[in-house]
Amino acid sequence: MNRLRGLALAGSAAMSLLLPQTAAWAGKADDTLTFATANEVDTVDLYYQNLREVVIISQQTCDTLMYRDPIDSAYKPLLGTSYRWIDDKTLEFKLRHGVKFSNGQEMTSADVAYTFNHARQPDSGMVTRLLVDWIENVEAPSPDTVIFKAKAPTPAAIEYLSGITPIYPAGHYDSAPTVQTGGKPRRDYGAVLPVCVGPYVIKDFKPGASVTLVKNDQYFADSPKGKPSIGTLVFKTIPDNDTQLAELVTGGIDWIWGVPTENAKQLAEAPNVTVKAAPTTRMSFLSLDASGRTGKNPMQDVRVRRAMFYAIDRKAIARELVGEGAEVLQAMCDPRQFGCATGVPDYPYDPAKAKALLAEAGYPNGFKTDIYAYRDRPYTEAVMNYLREVGIVADLQFLQWKALRPIMEGGKAQLAQLTWGSQGVLDASASVSNYFKFSVDDYARDAEVRDWLEAADTTTDPTKRKDLYAKALTRIADQAYFIPLFSYGRTYAFNSDLDLPVTPDELAHFYRAHWKK
Amino acid sequence: MGRFLARRLLLTLLVVLVTSIVAFSLVHLSGDPAAAMAGEGASATDVAAIRRLYGFDRPLTVQYFAWAADVLSGEFGRSYYLRESVVQVLAEHAPVTALLGSLALGFALLLAIPLGVLAALRRGGMMDRLASALAVTGQAAPSFLLALLLIYVFGVRLHWLPISGNATTAHYVLPAITLGMYATPALLRLTRSGMIEVMQSDHIRTARAYGLAPWRVVLRHALRSAIIPVVSLAAVQFGLMLGGSIVVEAVFSLKGLGQLAWESIQRSDIEVIQAILLLTSLVYAVLTLLADLLNALLDPRMRLT
């Protein structure tokens, strides 16, 4: 079915390129940039939805205390003007004066304290706990000063406060409706439309269908985000990739992402479309049951795990299969993340060595196992083919994520191909620490690694942190607890009238876009 | 008549009850609703927090009876995902599907019945061969392929019609043709075979012997008999269209019930799934009942007692 569909799409895309491009590019003419993806957006509150689309929309409309520049990853003050660590667990921010929310109210420290004190509550329903679970309390001693009290030293705090934790006015969630869920009452905070300071203002929101944003002419001039140029941004959900392509080619929309590799080349030949690929922080890796959570199994032997590492040609998968923007992953973190050490033991493709190691471990003819996966079946099939070459026959159990999640949590997957995007956080605490601190996802259960990571996550000295992460990552690689495969790339296609930076954070910074003259 | 309706009503309630239990169980057995809601970007901690907050950590029977009690008190609940009442969500999506289904069925009937009649009257002729080719093509071509072809020709090539969304009636033209083409072959074949059979029957021979005009024989006497099974089938087809034109709605980005059902299953939005099932079972029951009543009107031998 997919192949047939692919052929049909390739055919129609090819034909469309032969056509005279008579479509009017509405975007530039009416100063409206329409972007579309397949996902339905239920809320534009970043505390209640972690979809990348919502991060994109939120970053157009809702500023945060700090700003991580998507080009050079430098941290710049945004709603804050400066910060300092008073001690290991106390972080002070000075705030910008005269900045107003879209409702006209001036922002003060009380708003910042309110926002974080709401989000950090265990029953707030906030979806990305990592960003707020470190906070003990937030205080507002004066209108332009806000103080974060951390539960433990949190060196990644500045990263958590950059771009993904918007500030709302005090009392913002008071209007949240109380709803019944199977007879249980709860407040639906995500149903409240965000009120923020940002380059754009939400004009209209139709849950599951569209969001319309208009330029905020009152946006403060010296923002590191810059003044927005394009008048209106419209987000639309178009579930079908082929329809997205057709809409882009005919000028119905101006920006899409996730263009399949097989279509990217053809699309790039269209005169009115720009196609660019960029890396992302999403990693693909194999989780191996080294600690025997599933019971006695071959992967408890380090020689078997190393053999599996040697058996897979990760370069070929990244280059030939995943396509542009993809990179071979060296360790269990993204190289752009703070603390991600890349000089860890590597296992270049060497099937002979893999076979020798398997024989040494007592598996000269290989063995059989299940492999669980939930995303990008062809990539898993490629891994299975490489493993089969050295005698490891993996039976594919391809499930939806919601079905695989309980299996992983229950310690029932000997071998699984998983992905993780670090929730967009550029700090190793969001990647390697997520998997090796004895959580339900930890199939290595190495106490030494856990302790190093625990120390790294709570040490404020950057050099010490780097050393600790390096130690943990080196041991993880040496023991081949996980097999990092590749980081995903993303291919973006957009109206060539658009001047828009394509960044390696899997986001679109439309506030930096403008129409070409 | 009263007993017939009561029996039908009871049967409908039973169907609704059984489907709701099966659907509820399937949604939970097919995966963790909390994981579906949190998404693949969520950590184990995030999923656990959602599981607690939404009460998914309670026994299934407790969750089911809590939902059933709400429904019986007229409260259909709230979409976990879309953050709107289920009634409001259905009110937004159902008209899209109803309009699409009606237009598609109208298109299918307008194409199938005349073509079926002509094919039957000119057996083996050009029209019969054309009808046969259309039936085979309509049956064999997957909806998405036809949809892409229509998008290419009328959207990309000619710029005549919009290709996604449901802002205007023009947005429904291509989806209605795609969906209608799917229903056409069965209706066409049934019309044709029905007409062939009826045209050879005694009462048609008698009508001809009376010297009635040929068009009168065909339209007033033959078609009236031949169309009875077509009405039943059209009702079933309409039910199918209302229940799940998922592919067509997805390709043309129509926010209808099929797409809503599909998305809700993906994200385990149980209250929406249950409400859609409830609605579609009721629609099916009503349509079947209407088809029976219509058939009874068309054929006195089928009158209900």
C-alpha cells in the first residue's frame, strides 16, 4: 500500500514539475505565511503539549526568561535582563522593564513566580516535568527581581528557562474549566488560551484545525529575537503528506516539513520551492537488556552486545536510508547538548569481528530474539538485516508507541529500537540521564553510571560536569549498554520567496523570516 | 408496527452497549492511554503523571462504569485531547461528514442508476461495456489513488478546485467524487442486474402488451421494482460513508467524523471514540429502519404488520 502510494505520489510530483507554474503565491501577496504539518494541535500552551508544532507556535507568541539563539546556541537574556546564582540552589533573575503582555498588562516578577509556581505543582498536569521538577519555589521580592529556589543544584536551569517555559500573567489559569474525566474532576489548564509577551499575538485558535497569529507591533525593539517582519502566520493541519506537497506546489501553503527523501530532490527542482535539510536532536538507538530484566538472555554478555555494535553499518543506514540531515550517533546524547562527550569507544562496522565475538561468547551460530520497534519500520528492518548477517535472527514486533511503552516500562523488551528527542533540551541531563538512572527505561542498571550521572546533573562546576558525563558515556559505550545508531534529519520545503533560517533544532523561527524583495 | 419499532429499538440499545464495552476494552488493551496522550516525546515520569491525573490507574471496570454513569445522566464527557466537550466536538465534525456523505451518495446514485438502467436495456452494447468498465475501475482503484489523480488534474494542473480543507462547498467536490466512486460499482451492478431480471418478468410483459410507452414501462414499472435492493444497499453505503471515510477525509484534509475517529483511536481519546461509536450505531439503526420503511412503500408485499 505504502509503495503504491509512493509511486502515485512520485508520479504526480514528477508531472507537477513539468507544468507551468501558474499558481499565485498568496503568501507574499497578502503578507501571510501559512505553514502546515500533519499533527492536530489541541492547545498552544507549551506546558500542556510537547508537540514540536506547539513549540514553534509558542516561540512566535510567548517569550521566556532566556533565549537560546538557534544559530549559535548562545544564551541571551529575553524577558530577563541578567541572572546570577546566589548559591548552588538559588538563582536570581532581573527582569526587563516596561514589557507588556498581549492583554496590555505590564509584566512583573509576580507573573514569573505565578507561572512557575503553578507549573511545578505535581497536580498541574504539566506534560514535561523535567523543566519544572527541579523547582522548590519561586519568589518575587521586588517587581523586577525573581528568585528560583531549587530542590538541588540544577546547572541545566538556564537551558530549561530558554525557549520552552513561557511566562503568563498572574492568575492566568484562574479561568481554567473544571472537567470530569471518568467521574473524576480536574482543572483543564491547557484549555486556557495563552496570554504572553512575544513577536506575534494569537488572533484565532481552532483546536485540531488551525491557529492564526498576527504581528505584535508593540514588541520590544531590543529583543534578541528581533522585530517580526511578516504580518500574519497561519498554522493548518493537513494530515496527508501528498496533499501538503500539492498545496505547496500550487501556492496554497508556504512551508512544510518532513518531506520524504524520495520526494525532496524532485521538489527542489520546482522553481518556486526551496528545499533544505538540517539535523535534529532526535536520536535513534537500540536498547539492549544488559541487566537481565527480561530474564536470562544473550545480551547480558558484554561480548554479545559489542558484537551487535560491530555488526551494524550505522554510516550506511544514516547516509543511504535516513537521508540528508541524518548523522551517525557516537554516544547516547546529541553532540550539541552540554556534556555530550563524543570521544567514547566506537565500534566501526566489522561483521567478521562481530562473528568472532559471538563465537567467543558461546553463540557461534548466533541466536534468536525479538526486536521491538514503533517508528520507521524500514530502519529497523535494515538493523535486522545486519544482525542476521552475523547470525542474530530478530523477530520484529512492530507496535504503536502506546502499546510499546508499557512493555518497555515492564522490563519485557530484550531488544528494542527506540528514539528520543531530549524534549528539545540541549543538556545531557535530558538525554543520557533519562535512560541510565534506574528509571523504568533503564535496561543497564549500572550503579556506577547512575551515580556519575546523578552527580553530573547536580554539579554546578561546568568542567566537573563534563568530566562526569564523559565518564558515564565512556562506560556506557565501553559496555555497549545501548547502541546509538543515528540522529534524524528533517527536510523542510518552503516558498522560495521566503527568507527563513533553517536551524538544527527541529523548529521554525518565523519571527526571523521575511519576504524576499 | 409498534412491536416492530420496539424490537428495533431494543436491538439498537444492545448493539450500542456491546460496541461500547468492546471499544472500551480494545482501546485499553491496545496500549496505554496515558502513553498515547503524553506522546512519544514524553518521559516515563511524564506518562506516570498523566496516568494518575486522568485516573487511568484505576481498574478498567471502575473507569467504564464511571463513563457509562455519565452518559446515562446525559454527560458525554470531554475530549482529553481537543479539550472540548464531546458534544461540541461531534457537532463540529459530524456536519462535514454528513455533507460529504450526502454529496457522495448523490453523485453515486446519479451515476449508477441511469448507467445501470441503460446497461440493462442495452445488454452487451456500448453502454453496458462502459458501465462494466466503470464498475471494475471504481472497484479496483484505491480511494487515495483516485484522490491524488483528481488533486493533480483539477487542483495542480487546472486550478479549478481547492484540494484541502472544507471552507466552501467547492472544497467538497473532489472528495465527494472520490467517495462516490467507491460506492458506485455496487449500486450500478445491482441496478443493472435488477433491471435485467425485472424486464423479463410477467408484469413488464403485460405492461408492454397494454401498449404503454417504453419510458413509462422502464421508469414507472421496471425501475420501481428493481430499485428496492438498491435502496437497501444505498442505506448501507451511506452508513459506511458516515462512519468512516477516513482515507478521503485525510487526503482532502476534511475535519469529519472518519478522520476524528482515526485520530482519536491513535491518541486513545476514549470518550470521543465511544461517542462516535454511539452515534454511528444509532445512524446505522435509523438508516436500516428507514430503508425498510421505504422498501415497504415501494413494494406493498413488504408492508409491515
